[in-house]
Amino acid sequence: KNTLQRGQSQSPSPMTKRQGGD
């Protein structure tokens, strides 16, 4: 959940969040 919240804040798209998080 932490990563999801972080990605959401940075990137609204889950795909981008996944790439950025990685």
C-alpha cells in the first residue's frame, strides 16, 4: 500500500507508477 500511495502521488497512472517505482 505504501508503494501504491507513493506512486499515485507521483504518477496518476498505475503503469507509470510501476515503471517509476522500479
